Amino acid sequence: MNKVYLTTAIPYVNGEPHIGHAMDYLLADVCARYHRLLGDEVKLQAGTDEHGGKIWKKAEELGISVEQYVDDNVKKFRDFIAKLDISYTDFVRTTDSNHERRCQEIWRILSDYIYKAEYEGWYCTGCERFVTEKEYEENHGVCPDHQKPYEKLQEENYYFKISDFKDRIRMAIESGEMLILPEFRKKEILRLLEDTPDVSISRPTSQLVWGVKVPDDDSQVMYVWIDALSNYLTALGYPEEDITDWWPPVAQFVGKDILRFHAIIWPAMLIVLGLPLPKTMVSHGMVLADGQKMSKSIGNVVNPVDVLDRHGLDAFRYYFLRHVDTFADSDFTWEKFEDAYNNELANDLGNLVQRLATLAAKNNFKFEEKLDFEFDNEYNDLMTKYEFAKAFDYAWNKIQELNRRIDEEKPWSLAKNGETEKLNECLSGLIRDLLRANYALSPFIPGATEKIFEIFSGEITPPEVPLFPKDFVA
């Protein structure tokens, strides 16, 4: 048994949970469930990023304390994670006193590579970061993510000497010591690494008060990335506790928009701390709406809770884990979602379970084989490469093949003709292969697969209502 540590990016709690957050959680959860089925002991981290200027300003706008604002929003994220049935083991809030204390200790360890300097440059409040002159020019002075002009700021901040670690980071990426997936994201990071300057890691308290205080300097608070990135360590009790049993992470799951920080700033921090780099950075794409980036201004934002409420958790996990590419940008429409629900989840799987269970029950058939479940090599290969959508497809093909077989073997005809021995042999083979396919599907749609295992254990009892009823909401 191996110890496996997996992490999700901690969301910034200045808004509602969105589809991008769901993808972080879902991909990490699939990985965690897969490793547990292999017999591994798994820690799956989740948490919330609660400091920064946007949060402070939003609380002021609402006329409530910043503490109340973050508490309210953290509850929304914890409720959302519960709705998604994410099997996390550790939850970190960056306002927790343990995290803040440990974060300050990490700063002290990094201090030989931290210096103070005055800086004048272009800043995006939405991103909470300075951009280079090159980025400013390429984006024509407007942040492409937030559609707002960059501000010119002049501040005295602390900086982290990224320049000292570029060669070491490049070697780690190129050698696969820290694997970045997909491959095209790896190439992007290597290009970005060339132009990455030393990074600002603090803000003056005259500009920002809501943050972790810089040790021995009350005039500065830590900048978001040192505070936020450290959570992967503080969740394990570092630096106070020995984390060697769990470190490094087997995989860290992040959206493509924050990969640069995880693949450049984060490894630089770990190098100074003397810790191994993460084994894999898994970067997922964006979920688009009708081919466009989701945006409040466009009015095309899909609320994940609406999707969950419409057809439930299994349908949500099915669509976003099978029909959304693990690595590339993918499209969501209600038409695509309902087509997948109707013609695949309800028809391929739900109908297959109903037909087999009904046939077995009517003919007093009991499935009494004790199956030793294991994954085949092709499935394992896809899962270990984090090709989760392809692994899902591979398992689903087994379900579609079973639907073809049941039509070819016609067990209902065997029953009608009184061919009991052939019928039992036919049902036994179909149910055996269904349960094996069901095992491969269990990391993806655990709720449905658990029900299927229950249906075919002991006395086979057809579900009173279909697993996936076609009761769409208009």
C-alpha cells in the first residue's frame, strides 16, 4: 500500500462556486477513488483562499465584516464540495491560525531569497498581480480575463528571487521530474519561464490590510501566492510536522489559468525549502458555454448547482467527466447535457440494469459468483496518464457492448422456451461483465455504481424507479 497525496487548487472566495472549481474537485476525486481501489492510502486536500484586496473591498461594499464575508462564502464552497460527493480528507482555510503561523515560518525559511525593493508597474486588481511590460503591450493595456485596464502602481514590496531558480525549474520540467500535463501546457510554461521576473510577494498595509503579516515587518502583508500556495504544505502540518510519508504530491490539479504560478513560483519555493517537487501537475481546460468563455457580462454563466438540481449528481459527474476533455477546453450546452443523459446514461446504463435485473428476478436467478475485481492494463494505463475522459470512454464502451450482447443473446427468448440452463449461463455472463464494467466506472459515478452493486447482490431486485428517470425540467 502506498501513501498518495493529491491536491486541488483552493478557490478565491469572492464569489460563488463555478464550473471551473467543480472540474478541480471532480478530477482529483476520480484520482483519489481510483487509488483507494488499488489499495493505496489517500489524502485529498481541499480548501479556500481567503485573503486579498478583492475580498476586503467586496465585504466593504456589502457593509459586513470581512470575517463574516469569508465565513459565509466558505460555507458555500463546503456545501458545494459535499454536493459533488468529493472524498476529501483535509480542508484548509488560509485564515486559520495554524495556516497563518506555518505560512510565516515558511517565509522565514525563504528569507535568504527575499529582498525589498521599490517597484513601479502595471497591476491587475482582478488577478491580484503585476504584469510585465511585455504582457501589458500584448494585451493592449487591458486584462484579457477581467476586461479592465491595468493600473499603474508604485510600491515598496518584498520580492522572491525567481531568477535564481529558472535553470533548476527548467531541468525539472524537461526531465519529467515534475511532469506537466498536457504536453502543450508544458511547452507554454517553458516559454513563460524565460520571461518570468522576480515576483512581488507582499503588499504594503497602506494598500492592503487583509492578509498574513510579513514576519518582523508590520508594514507589509504577504501577497496571495505565497500565502495560497503554502496551503499544500500547511495542510500536512509543515513545517512543524514531518511530512515525508506524504510528500511530494502524486498529483496537483489546477486550472490552466493558474498553472504558471504552480509550475514556476511553487517549485522555486519548494527548492528553497529543500522539498521534492510535485510528481505531476494536471492542468485542465475551461468549460465553455455555446463555444464562448463564460462571462457574467455576456450572461452565459452556467451555475453548476442548477445542473446538479436538474438531474442529480450522477448525471453531473457523468457529463463533466466523460464529455468534458480532461485537458482541453470543452463546450457545455443544455442540449448536449440532456442528450447525454437521455441517450447514454438513462438508455445505455439505466435501461441495461433494468432489463437484466427484471429478467433475473422473473426467472428466480441469483448471481452468487464471488468476483475478484481488478482493472485491466488499458484502463490502468489511461488512469495513470490522467486521461480520465478516455478511461471513462473505455469503461463505457463495455456497457455499450453489453447492450449489443443482450440483444444478440436474447435471454428473454431462452426464458420463454424454458431453456433454463442456457438462460442461467447467459444471465451469469452478462451480469458478471456488467459488474466488472461497473467497477471501472465507480471512480467516476460512485453513487450509481454503488446502487448497481446492491441490485445484483443476493436477491436480485429491480429498482422500483429507473436509475435515471426521464423527467426533464423544461
